[in-house]
Amino acid sequence: MPLEAYLLSCRSLDTMKWAVVALFIAASSASVLKVSPERGYQDGARFFHFPGDGDGIVHLVDLEEPVDVDYVEQYTRNPDNNAYWLFTRANPTVAQILLPNNANSVINSNFNFGRVTVFLAHGWNGNGRNSMSLALTQAFLENGDVNVIVLDWNRLANRNYATAKNGVPAVGRGLGQFINWLVGLGASYDRMHLVGFSLGGHLVGNAGRETGGRVRRITALDPAGPLWTRDNGRIVETDGRYVEVMHTNTGLYGYTDPCGDADFYPNGGSSMPGCWINSCSHSRAHEYMAATVRYNHLLGRECATLRDAQRDRCTGDWNPMGNSDLNKSWPGIFRGNTGRSYPF
């Protein structure tokens, strides 16, 4: 992308400031890795770009920008800093606010203890009203008469990447505690489905872990890759009774290795049809999820290894990818090929 176009794509002064700094350093010193807006995280690099899931624009990350530990501790100490927005078929577009440890906020809402409850968690620079949250809320409500609870953690998610990433485990534990509290009121772990995108993919893993792995299903949509390789807070298969991971931009914005009971690598897991930039491939994960909740039409073929999935050399049986089925239980590595545009 030309310099002028890139600077114009920076929608905040802070983003532009760091863009100018990085480009100046890259141009003036051969010892610093040059960065482009579509280059993902590389081990040892100071600068890399990562897309915010609220605006579709990649943002410059500087790993020498300090983690605001005090802010993370202050934010996560108070569970009221996370907002829980309830949507049902009776209120599909106007949220009802559920307050942790306030039973009346649940009893006086449209929450139905006999229904499936779907939790949605956004990622970095996102919020509860971003395109992912809106599309998945609509898809789940059109597919079934369910409770959808959108977790909004935007005040922490909109800090610098390292700070937001550092706070993910604690925010996830807070969500898990909220789930445990709902179960104490009469909800059931057996009717719960946790769905998270990017940083939110690791967040819902930590939420499931806080429940002792008792939630029925967790779906992580291209969980974030940068800084997570050796982090014990990343999503793992024991976080829920069935953990499904969809990988759409491995090696750049998304996590590469299998980390769930079932790991799907559509189109090989790296570059998605119809996408010319990596941020598009990253976002395809939640777009595929919305499409499969509605149509349950995308399948993955079981693969012997991740390498086979990447090379399209899979010969096993077919397994549905995504969807809303709480009874899924088939583990393994899977690859399926999709179309270029919705519903893929």
C-alpha cells in the first residue's frame, strides 16, 4: 500500500503517529525490520500489524510499548467493567443489560433458563456492536429460539495490543464466573455455547476453564496468533466439553497449531478465497461461522496431519464446520474448501 493511502487509512492520531514513526525508522535504519500493513507478527520483530475487529483496518503494534499492568488490574478487579448484553427473539436488536450478581436483572429480562445460551466475545479494538457481534447475534436468533449474550469488554480491548492481550485471561475468568453464577440461578452448562473471535477466541477458552471445562461447546474463530505461542492462557481442548477451532489466517494474524478437540483449516487455513489481504482472511472465520449457523453447509474432511490439511491431501470422512449444534463431538483435524463470497 502506498504511504499516502496507508496514512489516510489511519483513523486516529495515535495510529497515524505510530505509523509515521515505524515508517521513518524502517526507512532510515537497515537494522530495523521494515513493516508493511499486511505483514503479520514475526518472532523477534518489534513492529507488526494486527487488524482490529471493529473497523477492518490493520493497526501498527509496537512491542516496546509497555503493558499497562495497573490498568489491567484495575479493569479486571471490577466485574462490572464487562457488559453483558442479552438479545432474544423478543428483543433482537435492543439489548437488555444483565448485571453480575444482580438476580433481578436476569429474572426481569427475556432470559429463558430452558433455552440454549450463546455467548459472543469480540477481539482487539472491537466492541459489542461491531460487525461480528451483530452478524452472529442475528444468525443465532434466526436459526433458533436462544438467548444470545454479547460480552462487551471494549474499554480494555481498545488499549494497545499487548495490554489488551495481557488482560484476556482475567476477562475470560470474569466471564466464566458470570456463567457459574447464571448456572446457580438455574441455567445449565449443557445448554451453553461460547463463541469468540481473535483475542476473543482465547478469552472464551479461559471462560470455559473457569467453569472447570463444563460448558457444552466452545468455538474459537481464528484465535489470535501474535504473542500466544508459549502463553499458557491460550485456548486448549480441555477448556470445554467440545472445543472447536477454525483457523483462517495461520502464521500471520491467527494461531497456527491445532489447539482444540476439532481444528478446521478451511482452504488450508491461511489465505481465503475472495480475499486479497490477510485481514480479510482473518475475518472470514466469523463470516464462515455466521453462514454455517444459518445454513450448516460447510464441511471439512478429516486429515491425518496439519501438513495434509495445508496441502489438501485429506481423505477421511466429512464433518460439519461451525454451525450451532451442541451435540458435536468428533475430534480431529479437518479441511474443506469454500467459495469466494457469502454464504461461501
